[in-house]
Amino acid sequence: VDKADDCIGEAVEKQVAALPDGTVLLLENVRFYKEEEKNDPEFAKKLASLADLYVNDAFGTAHRAHASTEGVTKFLKPSVAGFLLQK
């Protein structure tokens, strides 16, 4: 698992592009951006552009309509529930 210093932007995009298949990149906390809680579509689109799919396994935050939990699902397919949410 690699770690990014931000969650959006050119540096993160370059890190994603350089990842070998099967590698995971841990992004910086999205809550540092006001666009996260506002469910800003452009912010959600930037987050979604970094991924191949979306798995929500955060039961405690699943009810929030934030960019990283609800907004990205408009741009990422598949978007699925994780094992914890299935329970």
C-alpha cells in the first residue's frame, strides 16, 4: 500500500498512473476539503477519476451524502456495498 500526500490533484494523478497492477494507494483525508461535506460534484468526479470501482464499507458514515460516499457513485461503476454493510 502506497500513501498519497493529498486526495486530488496532479501529484496524486501521477502516483495513480505509476501504480503497478494490484497496488493500493491510500489517499489523504478527504475531510480537509470543504467540498467533501458539500457533496460537490466536481470534487466527487476528481476522486472518482482515481479509481476503478467503489466499495462502501463504512457503516457509520453510509447515511451521509458526501462527495466520497455518495457523489463518487455517480461516476464509478461498479459501486457496491462491502461485507460490513451486507451484514
